[in-house]
Amino acid sequence: MLFAIKKSFVIINELQVIYKNMEKSPIVEIAKRVCPSVITVIASKDLPNVDGYYTFPLGEREYLLPKIKDNKTKMQKVGGGSAFIISKEGYIITSNHVVSDSEAEYTVILEPEEKYLARVLSRNPINDIAILKIEGDNFPYLELGDSDKILLGEGVLSIGNALGEFHDTLSAGIISGLSRYINPSINFLKETETLKGLIQTDAAINPGNSGGPLVNMEGKVIGVNTASITGTQNMGFAIPINYAKKDIEEVKKYGKIKRPFLGVKYIILNEEIAKKNKLTVSYGALVVRERFGESPIIENSSAEKSGIKEFDIILSIGGEKINIDNSLSEIISRQKIGEKIELIILRNGKKIKKEIKLEEKK
């Protein structure tokens, strides 16, 4: 009996120690400091008022079409994600793909009853980073860390708006890998690039978490949650925060990102595309329009001024070969505004050299 009582006291003491350790967990304190600065971004557009759907048979297939009600329109949610405030003046970081629709209106939600209309100051599809601004002062904000100093196995927390429904969702994990790269889109006609230099973590990053912060155990932001791989477990990726720091400085100074711009729409070629289209090269950037009725050459751009034409294949720029691992946009982003640079173009089976002056993206 005495032994049983002593054993009970030992168990109680162990439980008390565990409880005290839980109370002292740094994650609790980090959550208290970080969560108020993590916000929700809602994208809305003025769209026709849909009152159900109907099927329309065509051949052997049936298509689902919307019933338009009264030919009227209303603002409707079309997307969203997470974001976080980085200054008391209301500067915000999120993922570019969260705010990629230039025709949408964006609202950020700090609390259920605290909403602000947000201006998109910059979009950087190469690094999947966007910077927004809301009007006001004395907002809660997060301190930025140094993503160059993170270590494999270091503890991290991911915070965001999981599935667009569960606010302030927090998950803990470690840095599982460094300098990873993924291709988040198979749509070659979009400006989405292969994302490189990513932080890999086993902290859960769910749909809706994109744009939220990845913080270290000091509560400092070291990354921007960007993607998870479908069909895998505990495999998420974040953009290193140092990639965003230059963009932040330029936006605060100039109100936008100042970067060189060529002004073409293109497909990066590979062996599969080259074979299907009977092309003589399997690398380079094929200049081609996205939709009928539009030009693949941006008006008054450096490309138009230099005489680049549709169906030209830009093979290299500044001596750098263009391919899936080194895209045209990546090479251009490393150049300087006003710099003259040599392009090698394949046109009608012949290689052409052109010197082009890169101008600022408007």
C-alpha cells in the first residue's frame, strides 16, 4: 500500500514537471507575439450574379454553364491566402500568386471586424513575392530575420490561414532542407518561374497558408510560405526572406520595384516542346502570344524597340544560355536598368545578334 502511494506521488510529480515545461514552451510565447501580425488576404472581383448552373450538351459531352441572374453583377470572392505585416505603417508581404490578378480588389483582415483595402505595390513572380500597403499606423508587425544564417534541423513555426477557413493556424517543425527548387506551375505561358533556393520544412503548409510567415524560434521571419507538394507528407517550402529585402527597400524608397524589363511573352523550350513543334533547338525562349488578338511584344518595350518578332527564339542573353534551369526572366532580373546587353536570336533558321538596352518595367 505504501509503495502504491509513493508511486502515485512520483507520477504526480512527473506530471507537474511536464505541465510546467508545457507552460514554459517557447512556442506559446512566440505564438502570442507573431499571430497578431499574420493576416488574411481576400481577392474579390465584380462578377455576374450566378443563380445556379445548367448543363449544355455538345456532341457526346455535357458542359456545366452558370445561370446569370438579372444581368447584374456583385463583388465576389475569387481567391485569397495569408500575409504578414512588416512595419507599423502597414507594409505587408505575401506570395505573388496570392495577389497575381491585377483586375481584382484586395482586402486584408486583421480581425473579424477589422478590415482594410490593400494596394498591391509590387509583384515579383520570379521570387513569388508581393508587397502590399494598407493605410493606418501603429499596426503590429514582425521582425525580419536573416535567412542566410538558418541551419539544417533548426526549429521553425509556420503560421497562416489554412484552407482559407482556419485563422492563425500554427504548426511546428524543423528545417528539412536548404536550396531546394520546385516548379509550382506547368502552365508555360504564365510568368511563374521555377522557384529556387527554397527552404524545405516539415511544418505543415496547407492551401491558404501561402503568403504566411515561416519564423524561427526567436519569432523572426526567415521565409514566406509558398507551396507544398501534393501527394507527400510533411514537405513544405518557403521563399527565404532575404529574397524580399531588396524589394522592400525599393518599394519604401520608390513606391515600386525598379527592375529591368525586356517586354516579351514566351515559352521556355525543352525537348518535348521542341519535338512536338518540330523545332531545331530544345532550349531558349520562344516568343509567342498567350491569347489570340494580343501581341507577344509589349508596346514601347525594349523588345519592340530592338525589333524582336513573334516566333523568334531567344537563345541567350548576355552570354547566358536560356533553359528551364536559367530562364529569360531570371537572367534579366540580374541585369541593370539602362544596361546594353547582347541577345542571340534564332529567326527562320538563322542566328541573329542584337544589342538591346534594358529599360525599367513600368
